[in-house]
Amino acid sequence: MDALTIGTIIKILIILAIVSAIAGFGTYIERKVLAFMQRRLGPMHVGPFGLLQIAADGIKLFTKEDIIPQNANKFIFSLAPVITAATAFIAMAALPLFPTFTIPKSLPVIGGAIVPSTVADINIGILFILGTMAAGLYGPLLAGMAQSNKWGIIGSARTAVQFLSYEVVTGLSVLAPIMLVGSLSMIDFNDAQAGGITSWLIWQQPIAFVLFLIAGFAETNRTPFDLLEHEAEIVSGYLTEYSGLRWGMFFIGEYANMITISIIAAVVFCGGYNDLAFISGWFLFVLKVVFFFFLMLWARAAWPHVRPDQMMWLCWKVLMPLAVINILITGIVVML
Amino acid sequence: MFEQIAFYFFSVLTIGLFLVAVFSKNVLYAMTSLASGMVVIAGFFFLVGADFLGVVQLIVYVGAVMALYAFGMMFFNVTKNLKEKTTSTGWVLIVGVTAALLMTLMFLGAINPDAIYASLPMSDKMTNPEAVGMALFTKYLVPFEVAAVMLLIAMIGGIVLAGKKMDTSLTDIKDEVLQLKDEE
């Protein structure tokens, strides 16, 4: 096998291992951050600072009894969590994570392998990522419909509503930076912002950036828009009948999607993995992704939920016209 | 070699999924196989190197079938099997014969490969989205614009049909007024 193939396989393994691990660790971070913002301690008892809580939770999820409700459609019920988890990782195939690097020749077996920055450098990267993430919404939809539970049905109805609302905003908000860069490839987005902090697209497209973040919150169903599993209103929505590992798969999918949205925001708007003065690019990239991840937790601690009708009102009557006006202005500027 | 294996894999999968979509009595199975069939079709586009069209297929049909699900949710109990009332033999005959004719035409095309050629062949200089844009805005400009007008008409029609009581928002009405309206 040539160096690039081995490198790609290594990259795939890295993504699968690290992102799954981060998804687990993310639950701990989320609980701690929320706890500090609400002046509590969070998990403290298992291990130092409650760090082993993740392992305890993992053991609990693995050993729980797998229950499928009697009247549920068993095939679709077990298919739904797989869709969410799988699409979240498929979307990562086109994401650039870190610059391309070569493993030193001195290492055995894998020495000399070229690890590319993306697994599949297709020239339509951003569309592919958004499309696959959109397909991931079939997980909650099918889960809610298959479990023959009223809360589940309401949850999946809200999934459809939420999907049809934010999807337009996501597409339109990303369109403006695409017009400026003139390419759909994530690598081109990164290279277009190589000229230091002033070349970041966020300064040219502040409106698109904010719109994308809002739509991204809706896409990963994070708190201001987590209509699908609103505990106070519909018990747990599409997750009501799920437990154990199937529930865990939804969870991993959701956290992987949060990481994906953070990475898109970092690459498209905030300079990607370019070096900045003396700071190396990969470190800065991790910092940016961590910041966007933290932003999602921060928003969860600071804002209440919205109602479904408020969500639709916001998406169709405020965000979509703003996005269209933004595209019009960008188009005129590009033409001049 | 790899392309051929992938092609036959996707073909069998697509035909199988759409057969389930047609013959299944369960709304949930039918719609799920329809959605997955549409996603699998995107695989064919990726196989022939038309990445852009593949992703467009994915995005458009994921959204469209999602709307179908919403209707399915409102009209049927999705966990039970559906009893279809009428099966008109006349229609089955007409559709069957038309499908057979179409299949024959397709196979005729495969027998005589010279009859199939690209009127706007891809050049290596253009990326995928550029090639699609070139085809849409030069050779197929008129159909493109006609389709745009048709979509605009559909949108206006939808707004006119659905927007009869849009000036009053149900969420803004006070509870007492709503009760009065119920009693009327």
C-alpha cells in the first residue's frame, strides 16, 4: 500500500477513536461547566474531581437491559440510533482536522505514511457535511415514530418542523462565505484565510457567522432550540422509550455533531488551522473548536428553551430574510 | 473492478428498497425505504464522479421525504399496517405496460452505446459545480428559468391556500377570547 492509503486509514482510526472518546468526555465537561455556572460542584464522588464518572456512566450504559416496547416497530426502533451515530461520523469524512503531516520514517510499520488533513478531500466538502448532518435528523424522526408512544410522536413531529425551519438558514448563511471564497472545499476555505487574523471571514461576514451559529445550535438540538427532547414539556421526546446502549448511540451522535459544527465554524469563519505568528496552527485550531464547544454549554446555562412556534417564527421571519439580504449585498460587492 | 462491484451493490440495494416502498403495507417501512433509496441513488452520482449532483440529490431528497413523513404522521397510525381500499386493475395494466415499454427502451440504449453521448462533455479544467453551472446557464437556461417560475407559482399557491388566517396569530390570542370563539 502507498503512503497516502496507510495515512488515510490512520486518520480514520484517529477520528473514530478520538471523537468517540471526546463525546464521552464532553458529557463530563458539560456537567462540570453547567455546575460551575449554577454554583454547584457537579460530579465529585467517583475518582478525583469526579473524573471517573465517565467510566461509571459507560459501565451503566453497557450493562443496562435492552428494552424494546411491545407495540414498537422493532426494526425501525433499532435502526434509528445507528442512523444518528453513523451520519455524525460520515460527515467527519470531509472535515479538515489539523494540517497534513508525515509520520517520521524511524517508526516501524507506519513510518513515512502521509496523514492527510481530510479523509476524503472532495471538492464539495461543505455541502457534503451539511447534507449528511441533515440526513442524521432521520434518527430522531424514525425513533419517535417507531416507538408507539405519544411523547415520541410529538418529538418526531417537532424534528420535522425544526429540520424544515433551520435547514434553509444553514444553507443560506454558508452561501455568502462560499461566494467570497469561490469554492466548496473546506481546504480552500482554510487556505483563503491564511493571511493572519485580519483575513478571517468572520470580519467580512459577521451576519453570516451569527446566523450559522444559531442554525448550528438548532441542527445539533442544543438548548435554546432543543425542542425534540424538551424535558419539561414532552418527557424526553424521541428518547422516551430508549435506554442503555441505544440511548448512548444517540448521545454520541449528538456530541459528534456538536464537534462537527464547532469545526465548521472554526474552518469557515475563524481561520481554520493556519499558523498565527508564533502559535502553531493545530494548537490554535483545538482552542477554537474548544471555544465553540464551550459556547454551546454556556448558551445552555444562560438561556431558557424556546417554544416550537417561536423557533419557526425566528427561522422563517427573522433569520431567513436576514440571510437573503446578506447574500444580496455580498453578491453586489463581489460583482463590483 | 471496484466501481463495478459498487455499481451492482447500489443497483440491487436501490431496486430492493424501492420495491419495499411500493409493496409494503406499513407506512413507516415504505417511507423509510423511499428515503434510503433516494440516499443510495446519490451513490451512483459519486461513482461516476458527479460529486456535486450526488450531494444535491442527498440534500434535496432528505428534505423532501422529511416533509412526506410529516404528512404520514398526520394521516396514518404508522405503527399499524395500512389497508388500501381500491386496487383498480385497469390502472395496474396501464402502468405496467408503460413501465415495460420504458425498460425495453432503456435496454435498447444499452445495446447500442453509440446512441448515448454527452451533449456537454465534462472538461478536466472545470470543477464539478462549475460544470453544472455551465450546463445550466448556457444550454439549459430556458428550462432552468421555466422551472424557477413554476416553483415560484407553487410557492405563491401554497401561501394563498395556507395563509387565509395569517393576520391573527393563535399564540397571541388571549385565553378568554379563544374560549369565546369556541362557544360560538
